[in-house]
Amino acid sequence: MTTTAPSGAPTSAPGTGARPAPRDRVRKVARRRELGACAVLMTPFFLLLTLVFLIPVGTAVWLSFFQDDQPGLGFGPERTVFVGLRSYAAVLTDPTFLGGLGVVALYCLIYIPLMVVGALALALLLDAGVVRLRAWAQLGLFLPHAVPGIIAALIWLYLYTPGLSPVIDLLGEADITVNFLGVHTVLPSIVNIALWSNLGYNMVVFYAALQAVPREVIEAAVVDGAGPVRTALQVKTPLVRASIVMVAMFTLIWALQLFTEPMLLSQSTPMINSRFSPSMYIYDAAFTRNNYGLAAAASVVLLLCTIALSYGVTRWTSRSGAREEAAR
Amino acid sequence: MSSRTTAGPTAARPGLLGRATVRLVVGVSVLYTLLPVLWLVLAAAKNRDALFGSDLFALRDFSPVQNVRDLFAMDGGLYGRWYANSLLYAVLGAALGALISVACGYAFDKYRFRHKEKLFGLVLAAVMVPQTVLALPLYLIASETGVVNTFWAVFVPVLFNPFGVYLGRIFSQGYVPGEVLEAARMDGAGELTTYVRVALRMLAPGVVTVFLFQLTAIWNNFFLPMVMLSDQDLYPVSLGLYAWNSAATTSPEYYPVVIMGSLLAVLPLILAFVLLQRFWRSGLTAGSVK
């Protein structure tokens, strides 16, 4: 990979004919040394990029066009045959995969707005400067970020489990019975785990961005007679748009990979099957059913969905941003 | 904690009712984030019978020491093994990964070469690719090369941190002025010597930030070890607790150790975040400036 970097440099003087002027030569030597150093600094990363990113993506695409075929009722030697787009057709007509996509779509629709609005609201409230012990409040909100995803899922699983959960006991005393892992509640329960884990982290991202808003801008708004709510929504929020886009984007990419929480919850509830989300479908196809072609095709479909959606988010936000600029 | 100690302009502050509402909302949110952790602490400290009893918040029936002892005795001390593995994967992986990423980000910032922005685009694209997409091909490559179910199968992929390159480039722009490098060149220092002796020192806060983000990511990592490892002795804590939790559905004696194990697994990251606050806060700002 990195070898492309030095090769782009003007190559050495011999062969070019005219002997370069001394100062030129000095500059060329320096330039070559710079590019050499540049290559040394970049090589380790690009080796990794090739090894654990480019080759795997290529392999996934390649695999998705092949299937292991066992001729003669599975007794003959296994061979790999080219099947074209048949794996894709199989994936895209598989109701369990489409169901998984539907689950993730619904999950994103509930989770992302809640996350972005919640984290931004908390950051704006903290930035308004009326909360005492602000630093402690932030640390408290941030704490779940230090809890690994699988452990967050464990904690909440126990809080959802009758007999273990003080929440269910408390609700029981008020004569409310909730099954947190029922048909309609399991997805909100997963959203809750993700929200709990990441709310504080994103709040800190927004808060840090709000700190960078120039005070003159806010003061000007106040002079113009804007109240605190209006200042927050119409002055501060537009100024941290870049952060909002970034948070929405990362939340989206993470949400599309939904795996850890349902995987853990599936140990305790029949409402989550082994192909609940696309990532679980991939895992199931690859490591339970050993159908690599199908798993690879599902991976590529998930990858394309991710790229399309992230591209959509950037395009959409940059366009609405431009419109906003024009309106000013 | 806060870099701006004075509150916002006073005139923009909400009235009395508004202030009460703000405090209530923030207070409830903090309770929402803290109570589950508090539950974990209490549940981990309770003895086995009290855990399944109804009054968990009653302040008795504690046996934290016994619980820790039980945890480390379970299945022949497997938990201690997992903990050591996690520390190895996470601390070593994050340290090495941060150095690799920041070096690359620095090179992106300070040197000119052909197709630079295209290469950087590739790095950014890598940020967006879901890990679950790469798992199957990585597994197949690992089995092809015979490293599947070894330390390396988990360790090498976690070193890869494209977002660290992005942060490294931004930190390099912010912390390492070009004049300093020019001065070092005038003094006849080699490019790499300059990087190690001068630039890296200025980049230190950035390296720590990337390290911390990567430490969290590796400590949290669950999917990759699950795909790569079948030998329980190589498991990180996350995967080990998952395995024990699935055992608990049939044999409940695993519940207390899973809970205590979860609590201990949370501690290193909390410690790291508290100790290194100063750094990651600046990192978050850098990440959002673009």
C-alpha cells in the first residue's frame, strides 16, 4: 500500500539527462528523505489496513459469488462452484434476513432520534449553567461508557429478569406487571440498554462542542432578547451541527451492527431468535450453518446498506446545511 | 472537570421554575445512569441467598470477600486467566495501536505526496465498515494461516484503528507547528529522529486519547474473540462472562460469579477514564471539529 507514496515522488536524477543545479539537488535529497520517513511512519498502519480490512472485504465479496457444493448426495468430495448472484438472491428472499433488516430499521428509528435529542438536550441543560455540581453530573452520566457493552447487557438482563430484578419487584408492589422480554417490549428493552451505555458519552461530545461556541455569539443573542430556551435551540444548536452529524453517523454505524445485546438476551428469552438482526444472521449462517457463501452475501448487503446510509446522512446534512447558510 | 468554570452569560439563564426543571431532568438522568451500576455493586457484594431475595437494597447479608474468592476459584481460576488476557489484549493492543495510528496521522498531516487525499478517504471509509462484516473473512484468513484460536487472531485485528489516524492528523495539525519541524531540519536532525524526539512529545496528549479510546474498544470487544477463539484459556473477560452467563441459565450457581466478575471487569476502564480525563476530553473536542 504505502509503496505508492514514495513512487509518487520525483525519482532520482540519473537518467533525466541534465545535471540539476546544486540547490535543486539538495532539495531533492531532502525531499527523498522526507518521503522515506513518511513511508516508514505510514507502513505499519497500511499493512494492517491491507491485512484486516482490504483483504477481508475482498474475500467477503469473492466468497459471496461461490458456494460449497457436494455432488452425489454429499458423499463426493466437496468443491467450490461459482454461483453468481445466487447467494444474494437467497439472502434477499430469505424472510429471516429481511425480518432482521426490519428489526434493525425499527431499532434505528427509535434509538437514533432518542439518543441524539437526549444527549443534546442534556448537554444544553448542563451548558445553561444552572446545574450545581455540573462536573459530577457529567461524570455520573458518562460512567456507563466505561461499562463494556456485554456487561451493560448483563446488568440490564438481570434488571429485566423476574426474581432477580428490584425494578420488577418495585413495579410488582404497585401492581404493575411488566414483561421486559416480551414480544413488543424486547426491542425497546434493547434500545434502553444502548441508550444507557452511550447517552453520557455523546452528551460529553456535544458539551465539548458547546464549550467551543464563542461567548460573544451567545451574548449577542441575549442582547437581542432571546430567552434561554431560544438561545439553546436557535443559536447554540445550529453552531454544533458538525458534532450532531458526527454523533448521528457513528450511532447509525453502531446501530446497524446490532449484535451484542440481542445475542446476550437471546440466552434468556425465546423472543430473540438466532437470526434476530443482520449481524446475528451472518454469525448464524457462517458458524452454525457453515454456509460461507450465504454469510458473505449477507455481509456485503449489510456493508452496502451501511455505506448507502452513511453517504445519505452526509449528503442530506451538507445539503440542509447549505440551505441554512443561504437562508442567512 | 470543567474547562469553563464560570457559567454562561447570566442574562441567558433560566428563571426559577426553569432552573428547577433543569435540575430535575439532569438529576433523573444521572439516577438513570448511576442506579444500574449501583445495583451491580450491591448485587456483587451480597451473599448468594440475598441475591435472589426480595430486599436487595437492605444493608445486610454482605459477603464481598467470599464472593471474590468464589469468583477466582470457579472453574479452576478461569476468571483470573481471562482478566490477564483482557489486560494483555487491551493495554498492549491499545498502546501499540495508538502509536501506529498517530504516526500515520502525523505523516498525513506533515508530508505531501501523490493521492494523499484518496488514501485518507480510504482510511475514513474503513471507519464506517461494520466489524461484523469483516468477521467471517477474517476468520477464514486466520484459519488459512493457522492462527485461528491463538492470541494473534484477536491481537492483530484490534490494532487496526482508522479513527485513530483521523484523530492523529487533527492532533498533529493542532499540536505540532511546522516551524518546529523546520528548525529541527535546519539543525540537521533526520526526519524520523525529529518525529520521535520532537513531534511525538508534542503529540503525547493525542496519543493518550487514542490509546484510551482504543483501550475501551478492545476491552469491550466481544464479536471478534467469539468468532476466533474456542479455547477458553484465551478468552477475554467479555467472552468469558458471556459463556458463564449461558451456563447460568441451567446452573444458577454461576449467577453470583457473573455479577462479581462484571463488577471487577468494569473497574480498569473507570480507573483509566478518571486518571486520564484531561486527555480524552480534549480528544472528544478534536473529533467533533471538522
